[in-house]
Amino acid sequence: MKEVNYNTNISLYGEYDIVVIGGGPSGVCAAVASARQGMKVLLVESTGMLGGMATSGLVGPFMTNYDRDGKEKTVSGLFDEIVSRLEKFSAVIAPEKVDAPSLYTSFISRYHRKLTPFNPFYLQIVLDDMVSEAGVEVLCYTKFADCVLEDGQIKYVILAAPEGMLCATAKTFIDCSGIAAVAARANVPTYKGSEESGVPQPATLMFEVDGVDTEKYAEYAARPEYPVKAYLMPTSKRYKVNHYHVFSVDAANAKSLTDGHKSARRQVLDAYSVLKDKTPGFERAEITNVASVLGVRECRHIEGEYKITVNDVVEGTKFNDRIAVYGYGMDVHRRSEKESGNFKVEVANRYYIPYRSLLPKNCSNLLVAGKTICCESQAVGGMRCMPAAMAMGQAAGTAAAIAAKNGKPLRDIDINELQQQLIKDGVILD
């Protein structure tokens, strides 16, 4: 590809303790956790709303925040606070009230106990309130473009805003972009998709339908024709629909995303036909909402201080520097038409995420949270889910604040101090 040299002066938007790139579940929790520790925080989001896959991507319900067997919580902290705030709007069904199989789980049993159905619009309101109350400065409609490096650190992030190019500086940066965008530009080694093939898990364009005869569907009591899944939302006639796959979408490539999203729109019509024509209770259902962004399950993974392995998840390796606990299965969707997918390997009842896996190589003032942490592609199949992402974001934001307060590099913070602060803030670590 031909290169063009482009030089310009960019306005300094502001100086911060912490800049978080990506306003999805992990990014919001990272920003709130940092700000509540007294940090000056900027949160940058490319769409017009916070919540990422949960709002603009319409992904839901939240997968379980309980252990594999659905008996004990693994994720609390800010996740529980978000659920509690949604309850005030009657916009959520708390996970302890959801068992499987049921209407809320699309009559799927395995790993689907204690899911959390929610209304994505009210989630936007809740997240707006949380960042505002914490004092987080938010820039929506603003994309991360690049970074300026000095001595193995990020000095500035370059942002593409509607008014033009901006830059911001901070002591610490947290990459919650979902594609390790900051890490990749900061010379952190990354890989995409499967270690063997480079092929990522497929993407899906989620949508919602209303007008369902829930009593009739409850009598049918079965999942719609594979691969369509219809999850009852907090209102009695409205369902969130997960369905077909778009294969080999590179979420770090604009053309690939464009083509994938175009194909996914046609798949929405196919899935809708399965519901209306073949699923009792959906005969009069109408599409009311289609996600504005493609639901991406996997893109880049960083190379960090420790790579979580499939064996760690199977054995439940209890790391000394653990910052989160999870229990959802290794949900790895098939990467091509010829493969089978989902839950090929059984996980431990509880497994753990170490702080070291959020620490990338080659950049000393950057943390990475969410599905792009240092983890084998198969192993991250469960950890890519949103309750785990929130837990990682809360841990990253707390760690960044501790580093800033103590004037220490991210790698040198006192892990015990981090863990004790997380426990104080309601996080489960055992």
C-alpha cells in the first residue's frame, strides 16, 4: 500500500491521571473505579453511547456472574451495582431469579443458570449516571487513532473527534477498545484469533423483536431452530435474538467490518423468518431494534506478562495475583462452516484471572482489560463475556489509581493492596 506522509499540529485536549479508551462494559468500570479513587479520568468512546456490546451491540442477556454450576457468585462489585441501578427502572431481572432452562435462557441449560436479562436503553442511562457521579469526563463520537511513545511509554493518545484531531496525555492508559487498538499502536506484540490459524470466532448482528405470545412460546418450551436463540427480556413480549455467524471478520480492519456487517443484515432477515414461520408464539412478532454495530466475539489478543492457558481454566489455577473470578464455560463458536463449536472443553467450577495478564509487554504505562487480555484463544471463550469484562475493568481502573497515588509503575504495585481495595469495593476473589 502506498504511504503518504502527513504532519500536523494537534490541539492538546487535556491532561489526566488516567485515559480509558473504549466505553464498553470494561471501560466504564475501569473509568468509574479510577475516578472513585480520586483520579482525573477521561473516557473515550467511538459511538454515541456507553455500554459497547451491551448497548450499541444489543448483546444480551449478561451471561452468568455465578460459578459453572450456578450456585455461588463469582462477579459482584460494579456489576452488582449496575444490576441494582437497573432494578430501580424495572429494567432487569436479577440473576438469582433466573434459572435454566427457561424463557430467559432460550430453553438452553448448559452454563445458562443465573443469566441477567436487561433493557439496553436503561443501561445507557445507568452508565451515564455512574460516570457522571464519579466525575469521569466522557468523549463520545471520538475514535482512538494513534499514540505518541517516549521511552517505552505512551505520552499522548491521538483522537479523531468531530471537530478534528485531538490529543490527551495521562500517567496511565487503559485499553478497553475490544480490539487492543491502543496496545497494537504502542508496539505491544499481539495476535489475532486462533493461535493455529489466525481465524477469529465469528461475528453476529443481534436484534430484538416485540409482540411475542409468550404463553404460547412457553407451551412450546424449546429453543428455536438452530442456531437461532430468543431470550426473553424484562418485558413480557420482547425478546433479544442471537443467531447466525459471519465468519472471518477482522474487527481491526474497516473493509472486513463493512463487508461483514452487510452480510449480517441479511442474516437478521433469515433469523426473523425462523421465528415467524417456525416458532410458536412468534407469528406476530415484529423487529423493533437491530444493533448499530456488529457483535464481535474475538479480535486481537495481547502478549503480556502471563498468558492464561486452557489448562488454567480447566484446573482452576488460583493465581496469587488474581483480580477476578469467573465460571462461564469456554464458549468458542465455530470459526468456519466446516467446524463445530461451543463448550468443547469443561471448565473448573471457578477459574481465576491474574493481574499479570492485563499487563502488556513493551509498554509500561498501559493496562488492557476485556476479551483482549493475554490469554489463549480457546481459554478466553468464557472470559470474553460482559460480567468478566466488568470485573477486569474494575481491577484495571483500581490498579491504575493505586499506581498513580503511589508513584509506582504498574508492574510494581503492591498486589495485596490492589486485592484488598477490590475486596473492599465488593469484588469476589475466592
